[in-house]
Amino acid sequence: MKELLISLVVFAVVFFLHRKVKSISESVYSKLDPEVRGYASVLFSIFNIALLALGVIVWLGAIGIDVTSVLTGLGLLGFAVGFALKDVVSNLISGIMILVFKPFKVGDLVEVKGFKGKVSLINLRYTELEDEKGKILIPNSVVFKEAVRLFEKKSPQA
């Protein structure tokens, strides 16, 4: 009986936290730039799923099931996935930093790691430059780590 009561309390707390996080994420989502919204939606979904998984594990522990092996397996899985997605996460974080700090914007003429062109797109994975030969896709981790030369636009003489 005691375990049932504890499990119901844990379930209620997890449900409440899930709803609160969803509410906060929707509030933050509405304030984001349109270019970032699609990616933010994915990140919020991943966070909500992780919160629910944590709630299920706590609930299983509350009803008396040994969750040590589940946690060990999740830890190993998290390590393997994190190691496999190291470059993707690096580009993602760099893309967020570029979109937040805006060292350059679409339309600016820049040079990054020997590539010179007009910025045509900035997203969370790469920055796209255009030159006379075509498009150049530069991973955001490279853009964030390397020196970026921003060329000033010349104003027309009056």
C-alpha cells in the first residue's frame, strides 16, 4: 500500500513537471527567431522525452523494481551516442552561438578558413557562403573556431 501511494505521488510530480516544462518551452519557443524555431522544437522534444524517461525510472524504483541495471545500460547508451554524435553536437552548439551573438548576418561578405563569399544562410549545422563558383557549406564548429574576416560594405558616393 505504501509503495502504491509513493508511486502515485511520483507519477503526479512527473506529470506536473512534464506539463510545466512543456509550458515553459512553448513560451520560449514563441520568442525565438523563425530560423531557430524548428531546431528548438526538436531540442524541447528531446528534453521532454528525457524528463519522462527519468520519471519512469524513478517510478519503477518507487514501486520496488531494481533499476540499477537499467541505469547502467542507459549510461552506456548515452556515452556511446554522445561519442558518436560529438561532431553533430559541436556544430549544433556553435550554430546556436552564432545565431545568438550574430558576428555576421545573411548578406555580409566574409572569409572563413580561406573561403570568401556572401553569407546566404546560417542554420544550426552549417553556414552557407556563395561566391562566383557556387555555394560553400562550412560547418559551424569551423566557423566558430576559426578567424572570420568580415568585409565592410562600401557605401555609394553621393
